[in-house]
Amino acid sequence: MSRAYRVCVRETQSHIIHAEDHVHTQLEVLAVLPPEQMAELLAGALERRGFQREGTRLSRKQNGVTIAVETTTATVKVAAEASEETTIQAERSNLAYDDAGPHAKVVRENLKKQLEKDITRTVGEKTAHLQAKVTHHLEAELNNVRQELDQVVHSVTVEALKCKAAQMGRIKEITEDPQARSLTIVVEV
Amino acid sequence: MQSVSRFEANLLRLLGYFLYREPPERALPLLEERCAAPPCLHSNAVRLIKNALAKGCVFLLAQRGGWRRERFLRGSRSVEGRLWERTPPAELGLTFSAHTLRFLIWITAHRLDDTAHAWCAPEKELTLGDRLLLYFAYERLRNGAERMGASALRMQGPFRHHALCWLAFPGDYTAMPASAGPNFAPWTHGAGACLLEALQPDLARRWIEVESSKEGLADPQAMRMLGLAQEHVLTAFLDAIEPIGRMDLARFLLQTAAALLGPHAHVGMWTAQLNLAGLRVADRVATYQAATSFLRMLDRLQTWERRARGVGYFDEDYAASQLWKADWEQAQGDRLVDRARAIVQQLSPLRQA
């Protein structure tokens, strides 16, 4: 009667997993003034809200989300990313007819291949989990970003209208109703 | 009574099928059969082929839209009437080269998916008549013989760049490599542009079908590929007609928009069944953009209309501008664009948040 030997293979691997998500969109800035002036007004409004200027591009990072605005084209990129170092341990065992002979070697090789697959699958699952977290985080932040960008566009439009009115004549009166988001400018031409 | 061989009879039957003169049940079995090609065709058969091409193509063009009294550009003025009234029939003549005959012999002798004996013809040697027959043949085969290898046909040389096939069936070209773009040059000048005029109702019907099919599309990847193919072909088409001032050839796009963007048009008509669960926001946005590729393209047509408003009577492209303005007004273009923008806006990532 032959004896069976248990062959056990363990493997530990470290992986850095990375996930990112982003959104591109366009700000609806009315062309009240020439494009260069509108871009400058937009840049100014963003700077007042803590955006850092790099040429025509302004960006700010908050709560793990980066908002980048290209002022010449009024395009916005909102991006979130995360990295995580993870250690994955896996173990598999099977029976062999010998202890260190040819069958044990074959079994060990097969177990190693299975372990590789297990680890790859686990890495995939962890990446998907991290990706879902990043996406969820970005979605949650988009609401705040939208409100903030709406306010930016509104203030840029108001500034542009004031400039335009000043170019047309002497401004006699400006009435602004923040609740109704309306602006009345009386100009003497 | 003219007698022909078995092979020639099969060939004539297939040609009749492509020209809508034979029903599918009589022609499709022939695509399954392999019939060895003879060294040459009998003069009787050649005469019958010529006759079928001459009558069949003209009949189809007239039936598809050539009969309609429409207004299109002819040089620096717009002309109203049926196709043969807008252009003298002598100038509408189609020429068929030996490639048409070779194609018919090939399709009679080989299966559509026979890659070992694939049919090939140099793109530059094809005449307008060849291209038109290929269009009708492809239309019939994709509808009737998709499972017999019609999909393999579009991967073959002349079909890869066949602009009319691209334009009528963008959904069939989703798997094309980036290098295989449509070649619109033959369809924007002379008789080629006349054929495009005659096929306007066809193209409008096809685009309405494609856009309507999006409502039932669940796979985001399929939607992205369809949207990319649509964007690819429309960009190439509009780029081809804009510099030569033939905006009137894009009339079918306005007709499509008018049919789709009624007062009750809503975002669900493009995205109702899309399964976006588990997708990244970036992928969702890309899918929505693909779903609305046609709607976003309307902005470009509006730009043409705005530019046309500034063209004066003594300007060179006055007639083209007036015609486009008339088309735009008839389709109520501004209203359509407003509705299209509202739908695109609803799918904007920052609007949905």
C-alpha cells in the first residue's frame, strides 16, 4: 500500500495597486468680452478660490480630488486617484505519490501556477475595489465641484457684464440680487 | 431567347438580387453554392449584364429619391427639379469597369467569407458605376446574408473605404482599424454628388434607424464603438463637403434630426437601456458622448447657418448659403439644436452629480 504526501506551496507578494477616474467638461462662459479677457477674468475668479496658476492652467487639490481648469478653452478636468500597497498571501496544497520525486515536482509546479492565478485574481479584485472607492469618491465630490464652478461662472459673467457696461458708457447704478441671481446695470451712454 | 451557361445564369440572378429584381429566396442559396468560374463569359451573358446594370441602377436611383422634386446646387446657383431635370441625363451617365464584372464573377464563384480568394480591386481604378453597384450589393448582402459572411466583405479593399457604405451603415464599421477611413472624394463632385442627392431619403432613413437603435443598446462598449464610427464618418463627410460649399448634401442630417428631435424627445431615446453599473465616471462620460455623437454634430451644422447669414448677394457662395439657410429654416434647425443641447446637457457629468 503506497502513502500519499501532502505538498504545500505558499507565496507572498507585494503589489502597488493604482486606480484613477476623471471627468472632462466645458464651462459655459458667455462670450461677453473678447476670449482673452474672459480667460483672464476666469483665472482671477479661480485664483480667489485658492487655485494655483501655471500659465493658462489653474488647478487645486482638495479632498483627494484635483480640479484643473484651462482658462483659454474653459475646459475643466476633475480627477481622483489613489494608490495602495497590498501584500497578498496565498497557499495551496495537494497530494503527491512521492515526497521529493517526479510526481511531487509536477504537483508543486501545478500548485505554483494555480497560486499565480489566485494572486492575479486577488490583485484584480483589490484593484476593482479601490477603483470603486475612487469612483464613488469622485461622484461624491462632483456635486460640490459643480456648485463651486457654477458660482465661478456666475461671478465671471457679472464681472464681464460690468466691464462691458463700463465700455459702453458711464455706469449710473448697479443692482445685484444674489437670491434671484440677477444683475441690473444702468448705463448712461 | 438568349441562352447562358449555369454559371452565367447564377451570376445574372445574383446581379438581379443586388438590383432588387430577384427575391432573396432565389438568390441567397447561390451564395452558399460554389460554382467554378469559366475562363470567360459568353457575349450573350455580357449583353444581359450590361442591360441589367443600365436599367437596374437607374431604376433604383430614380426610385430611391431621384424622382423627387428637390432643390440642389448646380455650380453657383440652386436648381429645382427631379434629378434628371437638375442635371442633363447625358452628364448622369454611369460607367462600369471590368472590376464590376470581376466582382460578379468572384461572388458567383466563391463564398463571401472565402479569405483565401478574397476579391480585391485598386480603389483608384473603380468607376462611379462600380462603386454604386458595390453599394447596392453590400446593402442587399448585409440585410440578407450577414450570417453567410457579409461581414467579411466589408473588410475587403473596396468596401473598407467605400464612403457611401460607411455613411449608410456606420454601425457596420465599428471594428475597422483607424487607417480604414471613408473616401468621400468620388461622392462630392460631378455625377457622384448627384447620386448622393438621389440617395438622401435613404441616408435619412438609415440614420433614423441607427439613432433609434441606441434606445435598446445595453452594452456600453458597443455604444462607444458605434458612436466612434458615427463620429468618424460624419467628420469625414462634413470635412469633405464644407470646403466645396456643398452643404446641401448634408440635408439628410437635418431630416434625421427633425424626425428624432420632436417636442417629446428625451434623453432615454439614446440611453434608456445602457447598463453602466460598475463603470468609472470617465467611461460613463465616454459612453454618453458616443450615444449623443449625432446630436453634438448638429452644432457644426448650426455654425454653417450662422456663417451663411453673413454672406452677401455678391459673395461667391451666396447660392450655397441661401440654400442652406432655407434647409435650416424648413427643418427648424435652431429648435432642433436647442433640444439636442438640452439632451446632451442632461448627460453632462457635472449636471448629473
